[in-house]
Amino acid sequence: MFCGATSFEGHLVGPKAASRPPFAPQASATVGQGRQDQRAGQSLARIPETAMPSKGPRICGCGDIVAPGSRCTCQAARDRERKARFDAKRPSAAARGYDTDWRKLRARHLANYPACVRCGKPATDVDHIIPRRLAPERRLDPTNLQSLCKSHHSGAKQREERRHSRGAYQ
């Protein structure tokens, strides 16, 4: 009970009485049980304290209703077409420098260093520490390689390379 306040049939009386409406239920802080009316000792509502409203569906530009967290079929088709156009212009892996020598070095590196250097998960990719565009002569240098998992190679490492200027890797 508050200092200087007394209780009269479940209502606060005294200096703290004005801070709360007279018939407002007192919410319990019990996690997972929901809110209860302490005055009457009965449950008003069993709403979990951790309940969050979910995101509703949205309407795509084509007019279809799309569930939250998913993509419309027209969006997926546009993405496939865009990626196909990009891949048609892209040189082959061998033309980009990923030839037989690279595949052998990559397999040997993953056999010697099977874990991602950032998180310890099983590595799926071998990455050049100093990018090939900055040091093409170190393309097959084993001291310029690191093992990364898919998420670190595709996400964090690529963001770092875009963020750094040409002179940052010296």
C-alpha cells in the first residue's frame, strides 16, 4: 500500500487516490497468466503478456492479396526474368577466373579449414581476403583465402567490400 493511503473496499483513499480512477482494475505483472482484476479476484481477460499483433495481408500491384512474409507470383516471375537477363550477360565461371586450378585450390582449402572463420558453422564458400579485383596476382595464393558460411559470404563480406574504397585493402 502507498504511504499515507488507506484502503476502503478496494479503493485507494488518501493522497494517491487521484492518480487512479476509482474503479480501474489493478493489473497483475504475472507473466504468461494475462491480466486479472485484483479487486474481484476474477479474470477479466486472458491475454498473454507477450501477445503481439500480427501483420495483416497486403494487396499486390496486380490486385492479388498476399499473405505477410510471402511474395506474389507476379513479383516472383519478375524477379526470375530480371535474374535471367543478368545471367545471360554474365561471363562463364571459367572466363571469370574460376577454372580447374581454382576448383582444386578451393577443395583443398575447405578440406583443411572446414569451419567459417566468423561464426564456426560449416563453411561452404572460399573467399579472397583481399578481393581479386584489387590483387589479381593473388588469385591462387592460399594465404589470401578464408572459409566462410553462405550467409557470411553472401551478406556481410559483400557489404564490407562495397563499403570499402579501393585503397582500403592494403
